[in-house]
Amino acid sequence: MQKKLLTIILALVLTLALLPAMAMAEVTKPAVNLEKPTNISVELNKHEDGSPYFMLKWTNPQSILELVQYWDEHGESPLEYQLDMKVGNEKWSYDIGTISGNSLHAGYDESGIFAVNHAPYDPINEGNLNNIDINANTYQFRVRYAYDSPDEEGDDYTYSPFSEVASIGVEKFQQKSSDWAKPELEKAEKHDMIPVILQGKDLTKPITREEFAELAVLLYEKTAGKTASPVSPNPFTDTNNPQILKAYAIGITSGTSATTFSPQVLINREQCAAMLYRAIKAINPNANYSITGVKNFPDQKYISEWAVEATKFMFKTGIITGDPGGNFMPKATTSAQQAEGYGMATREAAVLMTVRSYEKVPSLGTASHTPQQPSSSNTSPNISSPQVTAPKGISLPAGLGDMPFAADASFESLPVGGPSTIFYGSGQSLKDLFYMYAEYMKDSENCMQNKQDDEKSFGISGNKNGYKITITIYLSLGSKVSIQVEPQSDDSASGSLKGSVPATAPKELIVKYPASFIDFPFASDTSIAMALENGEDVSILYWSNSSPGSLYNTYYSYLQGSEDFFNYENIEGMY
């Protein structure tokens, strides 16, 4: 009895002696940083009865393992894995309100930490599918973590981002792509360069602005190694696709007007070249973008001036190739070509251009200078354009005396009437002038910025110190700036449109043109900004609060039936 008592006492003493050491060795609670799972894969397995199910595998990041280890040692299990699935082009299970999962504290991984890194998923048994046929469908999966940190009101979950997508089944492009494209499409799939919006679609069909924007953003994020942020607030009324808003923020693309993107409009090869070119420049602004020595294409005269640099660079690097005759095929130039779809980019061709860009961007050399690019906010912190305040002879309303002008501004005389308009030419670049006025207008009420994809026209508008200011910077025999200032009214503050079409030429129009054009229509609220004669050529620029669509319809009706009649509807910001 004495020996037993001594043993118990000694054991108690040893236990008490160890307590401080155990306390010192206690694992510090790691910070909750829910990184996404990596290296996700999926395979098709069979139960003993022959019925199919999926087996998913993934790698848990070190931060997740540390969190699991901490809670395993403290007797709780607040971490879960959650599995999401979609079939073909259908919605993700998550998007329709269902998702599967279980505790992450349910099995050892290869590191010896008690954390699950694989899980079976049986959609038939769970009632989500009636059958599994990998020869007829593509099944896609992704995984995320959920962390429960309950408070007084109950569960409070924090979620990680979803992992990359793993897929199994019929190839995304099988029987829906050209044979010549399949080798590079396989490469694109290997690099995860086929966005979800194109998966399961006929890749031989032309690509839309929305689809190409998603491709370009995917290229940017995977190559730059960072996630782009969508522009906010959304400037468009016809889309809320976050990938489009990212493309706009990066500077890859712009709208077809100040408020529309036209996501379903098809794009041609020179437009694809320009968008990819800007994406590559956003990824690697210091690369060598010289096109010195690149010869003109046989169809060079059909390439738009704004696309020359992009098309030649893409051809030089092998990202975009021409036809056997060396033609670039930039766009349709006749009604017959337009009907045939000549010059339009197909989905498969666009994917191939993108994956080639992904492979070639890292090897681009460094230029001797840094090309200046618009930032994601469309403003530049450094204004390189020399500027001055209003020179003598230019009268500005009270409160706008600090409005900047290019130091080399050459002012033109303009008709008086309607809103005050200031018009001048400058030797500065369009971008430098845009940055200067973007900086001036950045704090104005209802500030809006837009640019055409060809970067030959920029616009900024907003309400400042009681005035509505509209600034247009465009290319016409050099850089031109038009500044329209009018007192802010309830209509201008709310952005409502007024004015109607058509009307005949306003009295203040001072240019001469043939009498046969006396019926040429103008908006009834026309305010002439520029009217120039150059020999037999006449150029007229005017402002109107009529909608672009109503103006387009007016001129469409006027010119329809004319010789060589041809029109573009809402392509890259122009009608």
C-alpha cells in the first residue's frame, strides 16, 4: 500500500512539474488566412456495384495546415472543405444554392497533419444527377474552404476563394473546333487559357466583345500573376460582367459609348490585335515594342491607322498570322465580305492568339524607354504635358480660372452661340492631353471618362463649380481639344438627354458645300464646334444632346441608297 501511494504521489508531482513546460509549448493560434486549395484534380472511379463517382484531390496550403493543426490540438473542428460542380455550360451548383462538403479534420494527408486532401463526390447518390457520361459531357469541379467562427448570434462563416477548375469528360473543343486548331487548343487547355464562357461552345463561330474581353483578362491575370479589380462604379448599362469591368479598368478595352459596352457585338482581326496588344503592354510595359523593319502587308491599305502598330507587332512576334498570300485580313471592306464574315475573328483563332501571347510575353526584350500607358484608373499621377492656365483672349466663367491648357495651344476662332466652346490644336500627344484634363476633372461631380479602342478619341465630362464641362480630345491633322462649358441645370446634372433630329443646317454654319446637300440633316439642338474647308473637303464637328442611336438613324436614313453605301453599327465606339 505504501508503494502504491508513493507511485501516485510521484506521478502527480511529475505531472505538476510538466505543466509549465506544456504551457510554454502551446501552439500559438495562427491568423485566419484562408488561401484557396491548389493542384486540384479529378478522376472517375466506380463503386463495387459498378456505379460511377468522382474522386477529387487537392493540396492544402501551409496556412490552412497550420490552422487545422491548431484546432486539432484544441478539440474543435471549425474548418470545412466544400465541393462545387457544374455540367457543360450549365450553372455551378453554388449558383443555384447547393454545395457539398465535410469537415477538413477527417484524415491525415501525406505531411502527417490531420487534414483532408481528397474526397469522393457522388452526384447520383446525392440526387444532383441521374447519370454520369464523360463521353457526352464535361464535368467541372472546384473546391474552397469554410471557417466557422461563431459569435453570440450563431455561426459566422469565412470562405476562401474557389480553387482553379478541374474538369473531366469530353474535351471542351471536341467536335466544335477545326482540326488545324486542336493541337494549340490542347495547349490552351493545359494552361487553363479557355475561359468558362467559351467552354462547350462552337469555337468555329465568330467571337464577341464579351468573350474576347474575358480571354484578354484571363491572359493578364495568369501572366501578370495578379487579380485585376473591376472598375467601380460600373459605367455601362448593358453589362455587369466583372471580367468586362476588369478589362475596362486595365485599359484593354473601352465601351462603344459612354454608357454601353455592346457585349454581343462581333469583333474583327484588327480589333483583336489591338486589344491583345494593350493587354500585353499592361502585363509588360517595359518590353520592346518596336516594329522597325516590319514590312507592310499586301492589304495594308485596309488596316485602320490606329491598328497599324498592333497588327505589325502581333505579326512580328508570330501571335497573329496572315493568309497564305501574306494578307492580314483586318476587316471586311465590302458588303459581300461583311456577309461572308471576312476578317472576323473566330473563337478558336482568338484562343490561339491568347495562348501564343501567354507563351511569348515572358521572352519579350526590354525597350530603351518605357511606353506610357493609361493606368487602371484611367488617370496618370504624372502629367507630362506642359500646361498653362487660360491665356489672354480666352474668357472662362468664375470658378474655372484654373482650367489647364497645353502650353503650345493654337486657338481657333469659332461661331458664337449655344454653350461656350473653346477649341484648340496642340503638338502634345492625345494621351498627355487626356491625362492633363483627367487630373483637372477627377474630383468633379458625375465625372465620366471614355476612350475609343483605337485611342484616337478621349472624352471627359463632369459638373464642376456650377458648370457642366465636356472635353473631347481627338486626332484630326494633329491633336485637337474641344472644351464645352455650360451652366449646370437640373437636366445636365441628372444626365438626361434632350434634343431631337432632324433639322437643316444651323445659321452659324459658315462653310460652303454644294447646293444639292441643302437637305443634309443636323440635330435640332446643334452647337457647331468646328467647321473647316480644305479645298473640296468639308469637315464639320458639332455637339448635340440627342442620343447616338437617334443621330445614327437619321444619317442612316439620309445616306441609305447612296452609291457605295456601307455602314458599321456600334463598332469600337463609333457608328
